[in-house]
Amino acid sequence: MVSEECYELGSRSSIIREIFSFGLKRKAEIGADRVYDFSLGNPSIPAPDSVKRAILELLEGPAEEIHAYSPAPGDAVVRKVIADSLNRRFGECFTGENIFMTCGAAASLNICFRALGNPGDEFVAFAPFFPEYRCWVEGVGASLRVVQPLLPDFQMDLEALRGILGPKTKGVIVNSPNNPSGVVYSLESIEGLAELLREKSEEYGHPIYLISDEPYREIVYDGVEVPYLTRYYEDTLVCYSYSKSLSLPGERIGYIVIPGRIHDYDRVSAAIAGAARVLGFVCAPSLFQQVVARCVEDTGDIEAYRRNRDLLMEGLRRIGYTCVPPQGAFYLFVKALEEDAGAFCERAKKYDLLLVPSDDFGCPGYVRIAYCVAEKTIVNAMPAFERLMEEYQRVAMS
């Protein structure tokens, strides 16, 4: 017999992947230019030229070095380069020993949950949250508790969090800029969160870890700053990916920051290494460790995402949709035109609009629209959004 848990996970895709797969079939039927696919957070802008140059230069080197295993935590020089960059940008004091290279943010988060969590523990997420958190947390025998956001700005509800924290709480997950809302949590929220976690850690006699999931850190607009959480709370682990900033989602490269001042650093660091071992991550891809070290502070064209954001948000507001203003990432969180967001997304398919319902994000009644698409897709989709709105208006009047 197979694992029932793994069978269930493997026999059904995430809602995002289901809609993306539907879109591929629909594009084959009527043409890609007639399907408005806003389902997947797949970066549409190319990687910066520095990435291509780095790859070509590295491939001229000895193959036995470029493609060999690195040490399990990653290449020492690469880890130092990343630590030095974080110190310059955020006023930190990390060394290479505080960096653990991983196969992207998904691997980083899985490693952290496995390293920290025991059966019966609880982790807390702020809605809306990336749906895979639930299966990753439950995969270690822990459970996920969810805090609903403050409306209308979708900031953290710290009083609601206070009511959820308990002796079984092992960690709190923060994703800022947020997927799917695009909201950046304010400095005031972060400072309040840190104060609350210190209070509760002391009360329960063990640290409550803060796990910062930040693959969208560099994708922010209008001068918004994203607080670097290790500066505000000592028991913070940072999970980072270059998938979005460098447009490298398929290369699976990222890291975990394990600050030296974290409670019981030696044990946490060893548990991170042990979790990576158990999960089968022998080392992060060697070639791309070297690539990101050469491009450590580069990004793709963030301005292109800002133009898409403005084009989409202004167009939908003109039609009459209600949107959560995104300060970062490349998603627009839009109020569905009926309570059942899934039914709304099914109706949108009539107009070949592929949107993701918010239920799996822990925040019913909304849809996520990924605007990391070609600008023409947004322009051409506007009449379809308008016809969808008109249909709901006709139903309301009948």
C-alpha cells in the first residue's frame, strides 16, 4: 500500500496548477492570444543580461569544478558573497556560516518546518497565504493555524494572532511582499509582531520562531521599503529565492539565513543541515550558486511589473472591480463578484479569463490575478473583464 497522504497530494494538483493546465489545453484549442491566463506566478520579464554573461563565463571554466558537488551548506565563497551583500543592504553582521544554500524558497521553507517542527506543533500563517504552506507544515506532523487580515489594507491582525498563539506554537510565517495580495507589511506591524512574539516566547518558556518567506523582496513599487525581519526579531529565519528577482524560477536556487544570535544557534543550524539531509537536498545546484554570487544584487526590470500593475488595476477599477492596492510582488487581489470565488472563476472561463480563487489562500471571496504577463495580455483582456462584469450586472437586475 502507498502513503494515503502522498496519494492524495499526488492525485490532485494545486488549484493554481489545475487552472494553468486548463489554460494550456484551451490555448491549443483556440490560440494562445485568445486566452487571458493570469494563473501562474511565472516571471514574464527576462533574466538580466548579467545572468547570461555569468553562465557563459562559468561554462568556460573546468567542468569538474562547475558541475561538482558543493559542500552541503553551499560553496563557502558564494555564502560569504551573499552574507556581505545582506550586510551592506540591511546593516546586518552575517558571515558565510549564517547562510545555507537551498533549491529555492520551497526547499528553504520545507527545511525550516522539518528542522523546527515536531508532531503536534503548530505554525501560524497570516491570510492570505501561499497554499503550499499547509501541506508542508502538515508533512512534518504539525498543524497550520490561520490569522485573517485586517481590512481593507490587509495588514496583520496582531490581536487575533495573540488569541491563536499557545504553548504548541513553534513558528509564525511572514510573507512580505505578500503572495497573493501584493501587500507589504508595515514597519509598525513588524515591530508589534516582534514585541508580541518575545512576550509569548518568555511566557511559554521556548522561542517562537519567525520564518520570513521573501522571494518577492526586490519587487516593490513607489519607494516602499520591506523591513528586514532579522533586525527586529532575533529568532528569525529568512527563506529567500532568486526565482522572482532574477527571473530564474526553473533553476531552483535560494538560501536560508540563520542569524548567529538566534536562540540555540548551534542546534538550530545543525537541525537545518539535518532536515536538508533527510529531505534529500545534497546541495543546491552548483552552477547556479556561482551564477547568483556574480549577480547577487541584480534584478530584472521591476519597472515592467509596475507598468503592468498600474495598467491592470486602473483598468479593472474603471470597470467597477474592487482591488487591494499591491505595493509589491506581481499579483492583484480582486474582490469576486459573488461570495463563491470558485464559481466566479468558473464563470470567468466563459470569457477565457483564467483567474485563481482565493479559498486555498485562506481568504475566501477574492481572486488572484498574476500580472507577470505580457502587457498586451492585460490590454486584450480588458473587454473580457468588462463582459464578465456586465453579465453579473444583468443577473443582479433580473
